[in-house]
Amino acid sequence: MADTAAGAAGVTGERTAVERSEALRERYRSTLGAVPPAVEDRLRVARAFGRLATEEAFTALRDLVLADSPLGGRVQQLVHFGQLLALGRAEPARIHARGALHAGAGIADLIGVAETALITSGTPSYALGLEIVVELLPDDHGPAA
């Protein structure tokens, strides 16, 4: 199958599917601090059906767009967070909120994005943003703080 060639991502056929999958996971860990469950699902399907080259190409494009962006990692993750709030995509928004924190953003940055979403996308986006912020608050920032 085309998967063994893996030409689109520049990977030689000498590496095993396990090694190739782990290399993809490491890219997500470096960007987001963790491997999202949806990525694990895609990798499982890709390995089972000989389509790992597709995931390698997709991840290479993702890395190119994110890593070479003039926005930098922190801002890029905040943009993702805001766009996903506007789309009402709760779980991906959570992933990118954590990714923003991993890239150096603070809780105040996430609140600012949620407030911007209020203006551009309305109350549901703002409410989702604050719901996510509350989940990410450190223990010492509870209601009494």
C-alpha cells in the first residue's frame, strides 16, 4: 500500500507503524502538552487500514502552518480557542485552551478570548469560554478568591 512509502511526509518505509505513530503523538505532545483522544482514534484507524501516510501528511501540514506562523505558538493556540468557541466546538476548544496554557498563555488571556467571542459570536460562545476557563482555574482561584 501507499502507506509504506509515506512519501508525502518524508518518512522512510524502514520505520515501523508503531514508531511512526509515536512520532506523530510526540508532535501533538510538543504543541498541546498531550495527545487528544480524537488523534488517538485517527491513528488507530490509520494503522488498521494502512493509511498512516495520510496522518503523517496531515500532521506535517499542521506543523508547517502552526510552527511557521508569524503568530507564534501562544497566539496561535488562543486563535484556535476563539475560533472553536465561535463554532461551538466544546471539546476541541478545551484542547486548544490547554494548548494555549502549555504555550505560555495565562488564564487572563483565555478570558480575553472568551470576551471577544461574546462580541463576535454571542452569549453561547462566551458562556462556553468561561465554562472552559473555570475548569482550568487553579484551586486557589475558586469563588472566594
